[in-house]
Amino acid sequence: MSEIVTANRLIDGIVLFQDSAGGWVEDFARAAILPDAAATQAALALAKQDEARDLIVEPYAVVVELRNGHFAPKALRELIRASGPTIRPDLGKQAQGQAPALLEKPHVSLR
Amino acid sequence: MYRYDEFDAAFVAARVAQFRDQVARRVSGELTEEQFRPHRLMNGLYLQLHAYMLRIAAPYGTLSSRQMRKLADIARKYDRGYGHFTTRQNLQFNWPALKDVPDILAELASVEMHAIQTSGNCIRNVTADHFAGAAADEIVDPRPYAEIVRQWSSLHPEFSFLPRKFKIAVNGGPRDRAVIQAHDIGLQVVRDERGEIGFTVYVGGGLGRTPMIGHKIRDFLPEADLLAYIDAILRVYNLEGRRDNKFKARIKILVHEKGAAAMREAVEAEFAAHNRQGLTLPAEEIARINAYFALPPLEPKKPVSDRVERRRAKDKKFSNFLRCNVAPHKAPGYAIVTISLKPIGGVPGDASADQMDAVADLAEDYSSDELRVSHEQNLVLPHVALDDLPAVYDRLASVGLATPNAGLVTDIIACPGLDYCALATARSIPIAQRLSEHFGDGARAREIGPLKIKISGCINACGHHHVGHIGILGLERAGEETYQITLGGSGDETASIGQITGPGFSSENVVDAIETVVATYMGQRRDASEDFLSTYRRVGMAPFKEALYERSAGSDI
């Protein structure tokens, strides 16, 4: 089960992902894919340090899965969080090309 | 409208300065998130799914043009060009940066607005009938009482750390437009046989995971005892309400467990036992507050406008708008205009900054500078001269705000749901959009007649689904969105909680299921004058259940 670590930036609340260098990025594509529980634990420990340094808030791990060759959050909640409101494609990460690559149709047609 | 006095202005300014300091200390690391969270919540600032969310109070739903313009400015300058009007008569911004929030609050304070007590376990923003001060059927304007409660409850030291949040609503007419029986305290303004003003008091209503209709504990509370009696209710609740379990901490659970009669006794005993002279409202103070809410000077007009009648005769769209979105005013020759924030296929309650400006201009030009926000997520121009209706309609149409569907099947309440909310279990808005596209605002919607669909994306019920004639509750089951349907709920003076039809429906099938419910109603109603709720109350659940689960291909079972 692969995971990523996510949090919100303290100063503006924007959703961030931990990258492979332990830094924080807005682009889902640059999130470090953590292959096992040990890797997740290590990443979360690092995130906790950044939380203590008041850079981010509420870090947690998110299960991701391969969809059509791209990683995407498994849970709909996390997919929406990593993408933006499904009803406003002009807002959120999806508007900036920073959302998970989704090659399938959205769950509900957006007209 | 109420205008801040020196005390109000100093109080709100001090709160802005205090929060500015708290934000600075949070950013510098002096405060941890755990320490900071209660401070930000008491100022209406949440951390939501995508970003922070700022909830701004429109006290008792009343706004001036200047205030609406300020909201538009903030939307442009600090957010992403729009805002969301909620079932609590609040406005939510979905994308503010923490670092900007003190500046946003300072801008709000400059137009006598704030976000104080829009969150937290305190007495929340007091809500009221959105036709307050204008409705033809009004007994008394409820807003002065809401304002008195607001002043008394702001930073009340005894009631700032209640077991849970506490919501009070006041209604001023015989028809309950404020859903008072679904509030912790519901106040219905009444007159006794001598013509004296007082309140019928309901306690222990609420929605959420344990929906309850409020119990009437006083038929007539004299006007002067308003605060003393609310104080007694809150004292009983503060002492006896459960703090051990968040899900059982609301006053509705206390009333339910204790029994309404015992609750009434406890409140009356508390009310009688304490010397509440300090809380008895002086008549001159009531008069002083009342003066702020006086009906604006409205030039006398003919009760029928020839201009309106000429346009009505030749313009079907205008005629439909009149039929649905225009309500009788207390002054002859005037009307109340509901501005539907439910364009077909749109997001319920959302307004762009440009639309907010357009509405502010309309209020300034045609409605004595006044606006209301309704709990049904619409806006209201409360004082429009009949002769001005064609011009108001044309200007609304030019900014996409003339949808003639107020009170119809597509005037849907929907919470932000999983598209924005960190607590949601399913999306609400896309369901509202698809239903809106399905039923539209044309002949079919008018044929269906008055019908309230309310959608929540989780059991917390911000979308009031329990009191929808048709309620839809979005849940998550095995990773999929699923939608439970309730029927027969009502938020008016005949309040009732809707009954669950049976197993839920997938996102794909829920619109078909609602179509089945509506078609069943159309088949069952005696005639076009029997609305959905009346028909449901007469025929009960059986025909709907049968149609949904035994005959319909839309069912999931």
C-alpha cells in the first residue's frame, strides 16, 4: 500500500505534499510516493518536525493507488483535496495543472 | 438598520487588534496550533478541505449596500472572486490566507461587520426571518430582539464555553420563515389578548445526527423578560448539558433525556429563583433599538402598478418572476423581491463579486439601501416599489440573477459538501446541480409547485435535509458516495423531521429517484393546489416507498 504525506501551509492554508527531499510542494505530481509503512512513518516524523517549526499544520498520510499508470489518492475526499472543487475546475490545484492525473471520467458528470 | 455606537465600534476594533496579535504570535511560533485553534474559531476561521475558510456574520440576515460592496471587495482582493451564502445567513469565503485575515476583519469592521461567534461553543450569530421588517403578515419586526440578544451574548463570560454551540432564531410573523423549531432556542414573536408583545419559546430543537423538533416551554414570555428567560435556559443547559460526549452535548439531548416538562420546570425555577432585575429590558432601551429598525420612509403608492400589469401581460418570463420571486409587502404599492442564488445548474448560495456589487447597486437604487440574506441561501430586496419591479427584474437578468424559481423544486439548499468541507462524507453541490438541470425553472417546475429539496453532505445536516420536504443526505459507503432520501420534513410552523424512504441511492441513480418521488406526488395529489408536503402528510410514505423500491428501475436494490 503506497502513501503520500500531506499537510496545509500555516500561513495561507494551501494544501501541500511532502517531496522526496522532505520539503513541501503544491504540485501533487512531485509528492514522494512512500512504498511501505516504514517509509510513511519516517516521512510523518519529518513532517511533525515541520509542524513543530510552524511551517505546516495537520500533516497526515494518504493512501494512493495507480490509476492508468499515475498515482492518485484512493479516497474521493483526498482526490478532491488534491485537485480542487469538482464543481469549479477553474479553482484549486486542477486550475494550475497541479492535480493528480486522472484519465478516467469524474465520478459525477460535471456537464 | 442598526448602526454601531461607540461601544460597538471600540469592541469590534479591539477584537480585530486582538486577533491580529494572535495571528502574529501563531506565525512566529509563540502559539501552537492547539492553542491558536480556539482563538481562530471564535473569529470564524476554519481550516477546510482546500484552505482556510472565513465565516462572516450577517446578523439576522440584514446587510446594507455598503456592506455588500465590502464583501465583494474582499472577495476580489483577498479571495477568489466569489462568496458562499449559507443556511446560517452567513457568508463564507473559501480561500483566505491566514496572514490576510486580520486585514479582512479590519475591512469588515470599517462597515460594521465581523466574524465573531460564527464558530465555537458559544451563542452563535442570531438568525431571523429574511422578510423581517417588510412582510405583509408580520406581527412585529424580530430583528430588534435578535440585536438585543447579539449584544448581550457577545463575549458573554458565562456562556463562552458552553458544552456545545448554541443557536437562537427569532421569527416575527405567523408563518415561520426562520425554522425556529430546529434551533436550540426558537423565539416566535406574538401579541397577547391585550396587544402586548411577547414570545412563544421553543427549546431543544436541532438537526445534525440526532434531529429534534423544539419543545414549546412558554406560550407567552413578556417582551421585557427576553434576556432573563434565555439566561435561565442557558444556565440550566450550562450546568446540566453533557460535556463528556460531544455528540450528546447539545441542549436538544438534555431536553430529550430530561423530558420537556422537567426542562420547563427547571428553567422556570431558575428564572424565578434569581433576581434578574439587571436583565429586565427597560422599555426605553427596547424603543432605542427598535428605532434603528424602523421601516424606511416609503413614498405612498397605488396598490396596483399599471406598469407592472402591462409588462406581466406581454412577458411570460417577467410574469413567472412575479409569481415566484415577489412577495407582499406591509406597505401598499411595495413588494419584497427574492433574488434566487439558484441559477439552473449553478452552485446554490454562490455569488460572484460582480453579482454582489450589482445587488448592492440595486438595493441602493430601489430598496432603501437594504438587503437580506435568507437561510434558504438567497438574497432579498425588502422594499421595492411595484413600479420599479420591471427595472429591477431587467437589471437582475443582466447579471444572471433573475431565475424565477424561489420556493420551487430547484430552489435547493445544499451545503458545500465534499467539494469544500473537511467534515463531509459526500458531495452535495453536484447533486443540486443535476436536480436543477433536470427540473429547470420552466412549466414543469411551476406545475410541481412549492417543494423544498434540501441536501447535506454529512450527518451534521448544514443543508437542513431533515426539514426538507425532500431531504437528501450524502454518505460514504465502501468508498462510494451514497444518498439517503427523507420525505415529509418541514421547517415552517408545522415543523417535522423527514422520514427515511429506505436504502440509499448511488450518485448515478439519485436524480432518477427524486424524479420518481416527484412523479409519485404528481400522481397522488388531489389537484394542483395540494402541495407536496400536504400530499405526503395525507397519503404517507407507502406510495413513495413502493414507487422507489418496487417499481422503479432507478433503485439500487
